[in-house]
Amino acid sequence: MYGLESFLSAIAGFVASPAILDVFWATLLGIVVGMLPGLTATLGVALMTTLTFQMETDRAILILICMYVGAIYGGSRSAILLNIPGTPANAATSLDGYPLARAGRAGSAMAIATTGSFIGSLIGMAALAVVAPALAEFALSFGAYEFFWLSVFGVLIAGQLTALDDPIKGWIAGLLGLFVAMIGQEGIHAVPRFAYGSTDLRGGIQLLPAMVGAFGFAEVLTVMRHRAYRVVRGSTDSVWAGIRQAARYRITAIRSGLIGTFMGLAPGVGEDMGAWASYAAARQASKNKEEFGKGSVEGLVAAETGNNAAVPGALIPVLTLAVPGSAPAAVLLAAMIIHGIRPGPLIMIEFPDFVYSVVAMVFLATCAMAILGLLLTRPLLLVLRVTRERLMPIIFVLCTVGAFAITSRVFDVWVMVAFGVLGFILREMKYPMAPLILGIVLGDLMDKNLRRGLVLSDGDLSPFFNRPISIALWGSALLFVLVSMPATRRWLGRLVGGGRRRQPSSGQPGGTP
């Protein structure tokens, strides 16, 4: 009851003050940042932290959370309209969002993404308000061994779901991403690996230039290679039609919201894993698996619900454990400390009202996201009226600026170009890009936890296989690989088919019914 009163009091305080204007402009700015290739939620929250340094605590954190929520949602726009995920969390969105746009349903696709994002944020918000301590305690039970297998499982999922016809190509792309993540100084003793004497390579390959190159510059090169590629045109259906279509998959949205919240809760996993895990679960439970990757409404709902549910989910360990669930959440954690808030196990004692104020902030940001997302659906369709020959130079400039903006290194621009060329070649060979990027994201997590686990066990591999959660994770990964193999599928098909043929008919044992 105290929590509900604090939540309602915080809502009333924000609505009755000028802070309500901050909700809308910060969320809108977040959507724009998320849409632009190369500008991520992490960058947006980091830049906004410097601008809110002199503001009072509640107002500053409100603006940062609105930026965070808006940017993760805004990335779906470029994923749907341009097939370029605005943030890594929207890579799964492009699998079904872009085919829907090419089929003349861009308005519907964006409305579906908005509906899924709204539901996902509400589910994550409920978890943040109700079960934060319990979920944080469960996340705390994850050790180095569990995080290693979670990373492996993430790469396997992405490889399978983005290369349905040939999962091996998806897994190869994921392994290539893991190799790229190994470049630079390793995380324990800072020993350079694969640097070959280069000072720039000693710093590693940054995710942002690699992602912008693989998705953005590769798209530019693909358009130049395929002149006759069909350009996405306007929408043939309405925004309300998209909302009605999304409403048919309520169970998928709820399941994806819960999965996304859990993935956001696990430290270091974040929104991209929330999207992929939700997408995998939706495809596994769907009656129309063959539609996924080709314009499935259910797949789009699952991806967008999962990644937006991970946003409030990532705030749970930030508030209760002072451990960030994702990169933007890490920046948000630093901003809280700057403004005098000490997140951690004692926050419910030292700042009990602040937790429910954060819940209210997420709720207001979610409402603003839904309102602005639906109202701006039609204006954003104007992007489709620009021919790709005119749009691609603009995208290339944005890719170059985005790659250079983080560390102001020309080396990152060359990384973007290199990954663009590599991405173009892999696309021509029908290799997916999402596992490559996810491999880079999870490679550092996998490497550090593998080595940390070996240090803790004094070189013994058995804890990776005999701990309860580890058993569930590696067993699921092994089962996932086996089920994905064509030979296993054929064997299961014959087994199921043979069992059906052996069933007796409904008449007499030896005769006809």
C-alpha cells in the first residue's frame, strides 16, 4: 500500500509541475536519437547526463529515463523503414518489420511496434515496482559460470533465428563476432591480443562503429550493387489496423514482456538479448513458424515487447544492487551517483520514495512514447518518399559521424568502412549480420566470465557443467543445436509420423469401422 501511495504521489507531482513538458521533449529527442543510424541509447543518455548536471535530482533522472525509453523504441523506426536497426536492441525488429514495410504495411508495422513497446514497458514497470527485490536476488545467484553459458546461448539463438534456412551460417557469423570481440587488451591482465603492434587495435574494436558499418554502410553498398532493388513505398493500411493486429497476440506480448524483463535484469545482458530471447520463444510457440523473418506480426510484437521490457528490467539491479543491466543503465547509474543517490541494497532504507519515483518516471515515459509514436507514424512515413539513391548518401554521412562521435578517432571511421565491406560480402553470401554484432556484444562477457570461472575453480571445468543453473543453460544450448540440425528434424519427423501410423483405427481391431 505504501508503494502504491508513493507511486501515485510521484505521478501527481510530475503531472502538476513543468516536468511534464520534460517528459515529452526528452522522449521525443530519445526517439530521434534512436532512429538515427549510429546514435545509440547509451550515447543519448551519456550526452544528456552532461546537460542535466545542474538540475535537481528528480528532474534530471526523469529526463534521462525518458531519453533511455525513447531511444530503445525509436530504433524500431529505422529498422522498419530502412532495414537499419537504430540501436542493437532493434536488430530482431528488422527481421519482420522491414518485410512488412516492403509489403506496403509500414504504417501498420510501426503501430505494431508501438503497441508492443508500450505493453513491454508496462510489464517491466510492474516488475520493477512489485518484484524487484526477489528478481534482484535471483540475478545475484548468477555467477561467472552461468553468464558464460548465457552468452553462448545468446549467440546460438541469434544464429538460428536470423538464418532459418541454414543455421550454420548464422552460427559462423556469431563466431566471427566473438573473434572480433577478442581483439584488444583482455579484461583481467590487460594483455594485448591480435593487436599486431597497433596502438589502435590494442584498444579493441568498438561496438558502435562495427554495428554502423555492418548495418548502415553495408546497406549503402547493397543498394549500389542491386540497382533494381524494390524501394519501400507508402503504407496501404492504417495505424489502427496495426494496433488491432498487435492486440491479437496478447499472450505473445505478455510472454515476451516477462522474458524481456528477466533478460534486462541479468547484469550485462540488456535489451538486445531481451529482443532475441523473446523472438525465439515466440517462434517456438507459434503455429506459423514459417512466417517469421518474412513479415510476421507476431515476431514483430515479440521483438519490440522484449527489448522495451528490458529497459525497466535493467533498472532493477541498478537500484537494488548498484549493478547495471545494460550499457545505458550503467550511464544512468553513474548519473544517480552524481546527483547524490546511492543505489544498492540499502536504497529502500535510505531513499524509499526514490524507487517508486523511478517507477513513475518509467510510466510517464511509456505513455509519452505511445502518444508520440502513434501521432508521428504518418509523418515518419515521409521518409519512404525519399528515393534510396538520395537517402543513402545521407545515411553514409550519419554513419561516418556516428562512428567518429564516441571517441573522436579516425580509426573508428575505418572500422566502420571495414565492417561495411565485410557486411556487404557476407550479405551477398547470405550470411546474417545480427549474430555478428551480437557476438561482439557478448564476446567480452563470455571471455571475462570464462576466465574468471577458471580462476575461481583453479582451472577445473566441472563447475561450468555441474551447477544447477549452468546445467539448465548448457543443456538448453545443446538441445537447441541438436533440434536445429536437419538430420534430427528428419528423425523426429519420422518418429512422430510413425507413431501416428501405428495408432489403431476407431473401429474393430482387425476390420473396418
